[in-house]
Amino acid sequence: MADFVFAIDAAEDLFAWLPNYVPFESGEWRVESRESDLFTLHVKDEAIPATEGWEHIYTDQSDDDLPRIEMYRRNGAWMFRVSASKEGEIVSAIVCSEDWREVQVYLMEGCERFAIDNAAMLVYAFATADKKTLLFHSSVTMKDGKAYMFLGHSGTGKSTHSQQWMKAFETAELLNDDNPVVRVLEDNSVRVYGSPWSGKTPCYKNASAPVQALVQLAQAPENKIVLLRMTQAYPYILASVSGLKVLPVMMDKLYESIAQLLELKPVYKLECLPNTDAALLCAQTCSL
């Protein structure tokens, strides 16, 4: 995915829960890890570990409709205990080696896809943080070979705005609706990739496109778009990127990647209505 490889080691029947990974299969089956792999995710048929002996580091108390993640540390290893909602019970745990390469996933029956997706997303973001790679919370639309990334908090209207692009332009198509991957490449080009994680919209494309622009969305009574200065854009990009904020070394790498991204690509703020006029205005401005 995005030219990186990771492996999922699980009982064969579990893969029926994971159709979103099919477009990204390498076609090579193996048990052992390879040096070139980002990580191997081992799904365990065991009870979710208790927290005894682990130091609690931080709890991510997100919105009510998003997972709650409790973070623990012991002897260099990490454990993340995950609930499907802010006040819900723990349904999975992820135990990671310090270098992120070995990952154990424990889950409750009935939560297979939720647990594996969350584990893969988290570890992918952490394992690529030092590789000029950013896992975004964004909806991405492609048009005429270029990608446009729409940012904003849940409920802002990212998916709706992508849909308006597809209504307005015959050549527009959705690349990913929730968790695309952005890479700043060695030639200073910026490319966005599809992923197996696309929120509530099934869109699992093993495809990519050069980024034309990033657009922060806000609901408003009329359509208006402005180009942001780097200092204005930075907080929006930082809020849209996944990273382990309690690990300064990782965050330093993410800060560097964000700064480079902002030097290379424009970021706009679009105050808009949920209509095709907003898509037309955005496309015309971002294409200049």
C-alpha cells in the first residue's frame, strides 16, 4: 500500500471479514516476516490482555462516534486498547514491539474487521512516520489525473463535497473517502494513495494520483474560497494527520513532512453550501 508492504497473519476464516484488503494483496503467502516489510500483524485467538504491569500513558477521548484508544507502555513495547465508541467497552487490544514491526492483535468475537482495521491503520501510520508518509483523515477526489483532498472534522461535509464533484464533472471519481495515504517523494512530488480504510463509504482502490491541492472545508451560507498562508494551513494539516502525539521523535518527523508538504502544495479554505456550485468554484480555483 503506497509502495509499502505489510502482512496480516490470521486464521483463514477471518479473511472473509476483510474484503477491503483484496485490491491490495501482493499475491504472496507466507508466515515469516521479511526485512523489507513494514510490519506483520498477528491476529491471536486469545483473550484481550489485562493492563496489570503496564503503565498508562494516555487515553484518546475522541468524539462519541469514534473509537476510544487507551495507550500503555512496558519495557519498550506498546499496548493500545480500543473501544468502538467514547464510553463503550474494550473490544480489541494491539501489542506492538518498539520498532512497530511485530504486532499482536486480540479481539472480541464479532469485532474482527473493526479490530484488524484499527490495528493496521494505527501501526501503518506509526511505522511510516519517518518515511515522509502521512495517513490523512480526508476525502479524496480525482479529476483529469489529479487529486484534490478535502479536510475537516467528522460531519463537516467532506464526503458530500466529493459527491458534488462527481455530480459536477463526468471525469471526477472518488479515490478514498476517509483514510488516504500521502507521500512526499524524493523528487519533491506529492502523491496520494488509496487504502483499505475508507470510513462509511466502501472505496478501496489500489490507485494513486499527484496531489493538486488540499482544501479545508467549513459549512457556510454561501460559497467562498481563499488561499491560506502556511501558518494558517499548518494547524489544519496537523489535525488531519495520524501520529502518536506522546512520542516526540515520531512527531518531529511528522512535523518535518507537513512542513515540506506545505512548501510544495497549496492549501485552501472553502466555506460552502452542499451544492455543485461549491464544487465548481473549488475546482476552478484549485486548478489555477
